[in-house]
Amino acid sequence: MPGPEPRHRIRAVHSAATVTVYQAYPPAIGLPAARDGRFPAAWKRDRMTWIKPSFLWMMYRCGWGTKEGQETVLAVEITREGFEWALRHACLSHYVPELHADQAEWKRQLRTSPARVQWDPERDVRLQALPHRSLQLGLAGEAAHRYADEWVVSITDVTPLARRVHAAVREDDLATAHGLLPEERPYPADPALLSRLTR
């Protein structure tokens, strides 16, 4: 029997070379991105963009693709090399006395890091909070440019999947809902890397 889920762990669909993350956009961005396998010119590289390895956390954030401006849900397959570059160059999005010398040091890291990490409660299929946390990874500056221009392997519109899972949940058919979910497994991130990002 598996033990209790650690409070902080990256869970994701991943292969030997790639990891899948989720984002939601208005159709004007999401549809051409899925069609062309790259983000369109309307996608702003100079804004921070947040990627989420958890499908259900993305569903919580976008309301199963019903929230305004988040109607198109994308599964973005990126290189593990790029994902881990972002983790190595990330800082926590909040101040932690055990990890930062003082608030000024944390603010300096926040200002200079091209990526930031936030941990939020993972969700079940009813989108209720679970005791363990799910990674959100914010990309800005160099990281956002690398993400869009170097790391993306494929982009898939998974809005139809979101709708099927949501329909099963509404019908209280949780077995079907669970069976439709992407198979997210623990991601083999370096424990030393995560130790500075998990307080």
C-alpha cells in the first residue's frame, strides 16, 4: 500500500524527455497555439506566465474552461531540460525565514529570478482542496522567452477532455471521471533542488 502523499511533490505526465504542463487562454490565443504547435504573436513574452503540471489544479483555476479568458485549455508538452532549468532558476513566491536571510534578500531574489514557485492545495475531481500541494511555476523574462521559443515540444487543446471529465463529475460518475484523467506520476526532481523551494 502506498504511504501518505508528501506535502510537496511535483506530479505530472512525463516521459524520459518531456513533461506536460497546463494553461488556459481565450480562444484567440489557445486555438492558434494548438493548431500551430507554438504560441501566436498575440502571446506576450514580456508578461509572467504560469504553468501547472496538475490537470485538476488547472481545472480549479479555469473552472473547467468556463471562466472568461480561460475557455481554451492547453496541454503544453515541454522539454524536461527546460522545466528543470526553470526550477533551478526559480525562487519562492513568498518569504520564508528558514530559506531567506531576510525580506530584503528574498525581494532581491524575486526581482532577479526569471522563475518563481508557488505551492497551492491540490484538488480532487470535485475540485475540493486536498492536504498536499501542487506546483505552479511562474515564468518571466528569459524563462518566458525560452518556454515559448525553445522548450515547447507540442501543444494540444484538451478543452474537450475537460468537458468530458466535468460532465462525469456533474453526473456523480466519479469512476469515469477518474478514468479520464491524465496519468500524473511523481516527477523525479532532484531533492536538493526542491528543498529550497518547498518551505
